[in-house]
Amino acid sequence: MDSTNTSAARYSRGAIVLHWLIAVLIVLNIAAAFVSEEMSKDDRATVMANHKAIGIIVLLLTVLRIVWRLMHRPPPLLESLKAWEAALSRVVHAGFYFLMLAIPLTGWAMSSAFSKGAGVSLFGLVTVPALPVGYDKPTAGLFAELHELLAFGMIALIVLHVAGALKHQLIDKDDTLRRMVPWMN
Ligand code: HEM
Ligand code: HEM
């Protein structure tokens, strides 16, 4: 692994793999939810079954990622960061961890309530049991609202996060992106 105290320090391999895997799955899930709105009922049901399974996998990977992070401290922030940049990145990263748990959990609760206690099938391989919430319409509606609201919060954070990454790469020309991209020199 890289040394920890210089600008060459990177996130650990595990943190990098989990970052990119989870990022791809989240973007896929957001796209699937929106694209499916234009589909026939049957097609939408198929896409949303995959949306639910991918979402549960994101939840599991996020738990793994948090455990991994507790065992592998991230590299120290670049010394060149201004105080507001360091503070903003901490807020955005904490917001991501919260949403990576809260979005799948509200989706799972919504699905449990809508389907009156049916579990979520993970691609027909295993079925995750329903969460113990009220199995009625108002409960389903409440979690649907929350799920949507949180997902829009996630979209806003992604825009901010990617803008930050691009600013560091193209304007500041510093090592920020390198810390999360193993093949960059
Ligand atoms: C990575 C995690 C997830 C993300 C980013 C995500 C994102 C979204 C988005 C953007 C929508 C569309 C919101 C709207 O405009 O109505 C949506 C809808 C939905 N999500 Fe998720 N979701 C995730 C996980 C889950 C999980 C784990 C489940 C269930 C087990 C789930 C079930 C649903 C359902 C049933 C809808 C449709 C709601 C409706 O039609 O009113 N989602 N999701
Ligand atoms: C859904 C998409 C994404 C999510 C949820 C996400 C989430 C996160 C989180 C939580 C961290 C903090 C890691 C930690 O300290 O434990 C992080 C770091 C980072 N992400 Fe993302 N990310 C996403 C997409 C992207 C994209 C598209 C890029 C590049 C354009 C990117 C570039 C980075 C970089 C460079 C860091 C390290 C920042 C630093 O050293 O302070 N991420 N990301």
C-alpha cells in the first residue's frame, strides 16, 4: 500500500473497489427507476424487481464498506485543501453514507408494506424477508415519499461530488481523484 502521510496516499484497495462498485449500482438503480416509468406495466415490474434486488445488494455492500472503513482508516486529507473544502467534503461523504443506508431501507420498507409482507427476491436466488412495518397503504405511501425525497437528495450530492472531483482534477490539478482511481499515476 502507499505511504500514508504524503500526497501519494490512496484509499485502500477494498475502499476503492467498494466505492466504484456501489457508485455504479446506485447510478444504475436511479436510471432504472426513472426509465421504467415510461414502460408497460409488465416491463416495469421486471425492471423494478431488479431495482429492488440491486438496492438490497447496495445496502449489504454499504454495511461491508462501513466495517471496512472502520478497519482501514482513509488517507489523511490533502494538505492543500482549504478549510471549507475539507468541511464540505466531510459533510458530503457523511451524507452519502447516511443515504446509502436510508434509501435502500426506505425502499425495503415500502416494498414490504406494498406487498403486504412479501419479501424481496434477489434474482430468484434467495428471498430477503419483509421488514416489520405496517402492511397498509398509508405506510407504503409514507416510505414511498421518503424514498423519493432521499433519492433526490442523493442525486444532488452526486452532482456536487462529481463537480468537486472535476474541480480538483481540472482546475486545482491536485491528487484528489488519484486517491480513488488506482490506475492514475
Ligand atoms: C441504491 C439504492 C436505491 C436507489 C438509489 C433507489 C432510487 C429510486 C428512485 C430514484 C426511484 C424513483 C422515485 C420516484 O420518482 O418515484 C425509486 C423508486 C422505487 N424504489 Fe428505489 N432505490 C434504491 C433501492 C430500493 C430498494 C432496496 C427497494 C425495495 C426493496 C426499492 C423500491 C423502489 C420502488 C418499489 C420504487 C417505485 C415507487 C413508486 O412507484 O412509487 N428501491 N427508487
Ligand atoms: C453514486 C455515486 C457515488 C457515491 C455514492 C460516492 C461516494 C463517495 C464517498 C462516501 C466517499 C468518501 C469515502 C470515504 O472517505 O470513506 C467518496 C470519495 C471519493 N469519490 Fe465518490 N462517490 C460516487 C461517485 C463518484 C464519481 C463519479 C467520482 C469521480 C468523478 C468520485 C470520486 C471520488 C473521489 C476522488 C473520492 C476521494 C475524495 C477524497 O480523497 O477526499 N465519486 N465517494
